[in-house]
Amino acid sequence: MKLPLLALSTVVGALPPTSFTTRHTSHVPKSLKFRKDGTFQISIFEDLHFGENAWDSWGPQQDINSVKVIEKVLDAENPSLVVLNGDLITGDNAFLQNATAVVDEIVGPIVARDLPWASTYGNHDYQYNLTGEAILQHENRYQNSLTRSMVPGRDAGVSNYYIPVMPDHCKSKHHCAPELILWFFDSRGGFEFQAKQANGDFVGRPNWVDVSVVNWFQQTHAALAHEHKKVIPSLAFVHIPTNASLALQTVSKVNPNYQPGINDDYPASVQSQGWCPDGTNSGCAYGGQDAPFMKALTQTPGLMAVFSGHDHGDTWCYRWDEGTVVPGMDIRGSGLNLCFGQHSGYGGYGSWIRGARQVLVSKEKLRNQEVDTWIRLESGSAVGRVSLNSTYGHDWYPATPNDKTQCPTC
Ligand SMILES: *[C@@H]1O[C@H](CO)[C@@H](O)[C@H](O)[C@H]1NC(C)=O
Ligand SMILES: *[C@@H]1O[C@H](CO)[C@@H](O)[C@H](O)[C@H]1NC(C)=O
Ligand SMILES: *[C@@H]1O[C@H](CO)[C@@H](O)[C@H](O)[C@H]1NC(C)=O
Ligand SMILES: *[C@@H]1O[C@H](CO)[C@@H](O)[C@H](O)[C@H]1NC(C)=O
């Protein structure tokens, strides 16, 4: 049975688990809409890392702390959509019988405010006792979950899909073109479910966006442009950043006034790290398998920014300028912005102050393919407020303070 596509404003609750049986939820989710004032705002929570040490009191306390972060940010920002950008759960510590139980805790504050959400899965969401499929099934018990899985095949990963955002006046999606497309990608990683090598070690999973997904992205993007007879501006979300973020960080360098944000994870950990060019995963620093995805991102007209997590200590945005070739890379920049968010959860490494990146899209700025973004912190303040416009990277901004969370229970 398929989930009924009810209006988001109707009663939201858990459907019985038996109502969801299909592996692939390939239908396009109920589309989102711009607000009457012509804006659409996204709150990106990343690296929430729920479910640490379920057997002691420290772990569950971190989850309580993380719920408070979500509540504070949502109350301060009142977004149109929540994105959970990977590592929702620390699956490394999960028990097989209740690995996805914490999903209810994660989405509690989102459901209570009747907001829609969309997830990508991260390397910690794929562990011996946990899979992206299992999280998707648990999420999809809620009507407000827009997470889908549109690319079949064992190697594709799970959270690959898109969501159209329609103009506010649109009555039926068959009668108007989307204003904005949101792309979600699964960068995989972590370990195979319930699999061990002969020596007892877990079996590693490739940590890049698979080429089948890259092909689907390019074909679907072209089909949408053809259908609507124009390029629709878009944003993308993927848990693990690509090698371009690392190259810009280490070769071009991040400047605290031109790319404001914390830059503590240096060098950043990126897709294909730890893999060899031949697809084996021992003894290599970087295998280069993310190149097709990087190339596709730079070659996609209308794609304004890509948002990643994974590196909890990096929170900047970098505009990869048109025509710029980072030394050592043969992929040319196209003006695409590569952004990190903010470590949102109390689980996972690091004590950088918790928060969530906000993205404000307005119809007015979309004409020039510009969006505004900032990070809302748990403390209530907002930092790193920038316009991702054509001069981003050349405009001076105040540096972001590198604050840490001070608390007795974390
Ligand atoms: C999951 O199961 C473990 C072991 O039985 C238990 O200690 C833990 O409290 C359970 N967690 C949840 C969220 O149900
Ligand atoms: C997987 O779950 C089982 C059953 O709860 C538990 O005994 C085991 O320790 C877990 N393994 C890992 C690697 O988390
Ligand atoms: C990744 O970036 C490094 C520079 O940090 C560069 O040397 C390398 O060639 C890049 N790989 C690809 C596939 O672009
Ligand atoms: C980009 O935004 C910044 C900050 O709002 C502003 O100072 C700059 O003039 C803008 N650039 C363009 C081309 O609009």
C-alpha cells in the first residue's frame, strides 16, 4: 500500500509500520510551495548523531540535548522545510532490534510544528545493525517525511531523489512549473549491514555518490528542463563533501572574512577518501571516484549551491568561481557554492557550538540565482550571514567566532 499524499496541514501521526512495504518510493513527494511573501526557507540539521551509547545515561542525555537544539532553531527560524543532512543516527552503537527507534525522537519537534522534512543518509547511518533503508521506512511512517529513494540498484544507496518547490499560487502541479528544485544525494560509506569479513572485520561501503545516481541526476535534470522549457534553479544536499571542498580549502585557502566559518577540520574528509582507484579500500588516501559527481555538479545549469556535513569542524561556504581550476584538479569551477553547515547534534565528535545552517530563497533573488544563508546557533545568535551572489568570495564579512558548547552533561 502506498502512503496517501495528504495535505501537510492535515493531522500528522504515525501510520502502522505494516502500511509501508516497498523498498523504493519512487513517486515524487507532494510538492512544496513558496510562501505568499515569495520566500522559501530551509533549516539544515546535520550530524545529529542520535543513539550514542543507548546502554548508559550519557548517550540518551545527548539525545535530549539535541532535541533542544532542534526545538530552539525551529522556533527561532520557522522554516518552510527541514533537511536532515546525514548521520541522523550513530549506527555504530545501534542494537539490531531497535536501531531506528530514535527516529521518533529526532522528528518529534518537526512533527510537533507540522513541518515537512527531507533527509540524506550519512556514513554513520549505514552500520552493521543499521541501514538507510530501515531509516527511510521508519521516516515514511510520517506523512511529513518527504524522503524518497528514486534510484534503484544495490550500489545507488538510498536517499537519492528530488523535490520540486512550486509557486504559492499554484493549484495543481500539472499547471505550473516549479520555481526551485531540491536535489538529495546519498554519499553512502560506513559498513555493509550484517556482514563480516573472514577475519571478523566489518565490510566497508564505498563513500561516494554512485555513477548510476550521477546518470539519473543528469537525465532527470534534462527532462525537467525539457518539460518546463527552462532551467529551473536548484540546490543540492549530500552528506559527505566532494574533493573540490578539500582542494579549495587546502590549495585555494579559506579566508575568515571572505568565506566566514569555522575551519578546524583541516584537511577536510571527503568522498572517495580511504579508497583506491581500483575500488579496493586498503592503503590508499583517495581514489578519485567522486570525479563524475563533481563534474556533473559543476556542469548543471541553475545549480546554485551544494550543502554538506560530515566534517563537524567546518562551517564555511566557498564559491568555486567560473573557469577556476584548482591546481591538481582538472574540473573547472562554474560559480557553484560549496557549503558546510553546523554540527547540530550532541552526539558525534567535537564541541563546536551546536546549530543549523539556514538557507533563504526568495523569488526576487532567484532571478539572479542568488540565495542568502546564515547559521542559527543554539545560543540564539546567528553567525556567518552571507549572500551567495556573484561577488561572494570577494565581499568582506565579519569572521565567525569559534565558540564551543560549555555544559556539564556533554
Ligand atoms: C534498545 O535496546 C537496548 C538493548 O535492549 C536498550 O538498552 C535500549 O534502551 C533500547 N533503546 C531504545 C531507544 O529503545
Ligand atoms: C547488533 O545488535 C545486536 C543485537 O542487539 C547486538 O548484540 C550487537 O552487539 C550489535 N552489534 C553491533 C556491532 O553494534
Ligand atoms: C582532489 O584534490 C587534490 C588537491 O587537493 C588534487 O590533487 C586531486 O587531483 C583532486 N582529485 C580529483 C579527482 O579531482
Ligand atoms: C552580494 O551581497 C553582498 C552582501 O549583501 C553585497 O555587499 C554585494 O554588493 C552583493 N553583490 C551583488 C553583485 O549584488
